Amino acid sequence: MKILLTGGSGRLGTELRTLLPGVMAPSSAELNLTDAASVLGVVSREQPDVIVHTGAYTNVGGAEKERAQCWGVNVEGTRHVAQAANAVGAKLVHISTDYVFNGQTGQYREDDTPGPVVNYYSLTKLVAEEAARAAASHLIIRTSFRPREFAYPVAFSDVFTGQDYVDIIAPDIALAVQHALTISDEVLHIATERKSVYELARRRKPDVREGTRAEAGVTLPGDVSLNTERWEALKAGFRSA
């Protein structure tokens, strides 16, 4: 199976390049997500079976100020990748986020209705999911991850999530990619157990200060934890096969 990866120099892409030997990961200079011809040119040349689309604008606070850039990468970029996938008959594995939910209930399932979005980043990622669905064969993976080390001095105890550190999340995403051509689901949630961001931060930064989302400077959803039963069942099947 031939795999092409967008966003190979990003947080998740860097991990996947190690976990998926032989994966093709063109640089952003080679494959410019905002340029349809650039994306189609690379995809047509490489003829992948699967395109893993991790490339994205992910700065939640910055998205409020750099809206055009965020939209261009997350929405237009995903449209271009979906079009290119269709051109070569590849399956698109699109990496989405738990932020497509508004965070009022938590433990969201794959078929729960997303929105209404709470910030501009969330809006672009929700529209990007619809763009990804334009690919005739697609798998949308909603997930959430941090760098290997918690990067901030404060962590919020009133924001609940299923996110984890990228080195914990990436192996599961790599496993899903390896089985992408046989997975019939169109959406999967890949995350870990529900916890506060503060609880998660303390695992690798014990001296982190406890804070609340009122300090964030941008509206954040309260509980975007994901139900992962569907993925856990698939994973058990892969490992017993």
C-alpha cells in the first residue's frame, strides 16, 4: 500500500513518518495545500493508494486573527486534497478534531451532530470535514493531541477532553492508516479516557499551574471528550487477526 502524507513536518506528521516506514511526505514547498495545481501535481505523480491529510492550521488563538490563512489551509486545502484523491482513486484519511463539537455534553459519538462551533478554528475544521466527504472513499478521524511535553505554564481544570500526548495517540492513528482500505466506517474517534487538561498536563509537567478557560483569551468548549468504543472494537479485531 502506497501512502502519501500531508503535513509531514507537523506534530502528528513527524510521528507518523516514523511509524509508517516508506510513507511519502512531500514538504510544504513541494505540496502547497492552498494551491490546487500543486496538490494535484504531486498526487498524480505519486499515485498513492491512501492520502493521510494531517496538514492544517492548528493555532486556535491565532485563527481568530488570521482567518483567511486558517480558512485557506484547513478548508481550501482539504478541498484540494479531496479532489486529488478522486483524480487518482485514492482513499482520503482526513485528520479532524474534537473541537467540531460545542462541548456541552462530552463523550461524543461518531454519529452525534457536531456544532454549533465555539471559535473560528472549530468552524474551519467542521467545514473541512464536509470538504473531505467529497472524496469518494474517505475516513475522517477525530482526535486531539499535545506535543510530547506540555508546553504551557498553566492548564485548565474546567476543560475536559480525550486528548493525549502525540506519542500516545499517533500509534493508534498509524494502525488505522495501515488498515484504512478495509475500514468501512466514514468517521472514527481516536482518543483516550476523559480527563481535564490540567490532569493531562500534570502527567508530564507536575509543576503546571491550575487555571480556568476564562484565562484562555479565546472561547473554548467545556467538554469535548470522545466516545471511542467503535475504534476500540476495530483495534481489538486488528490485534487478534
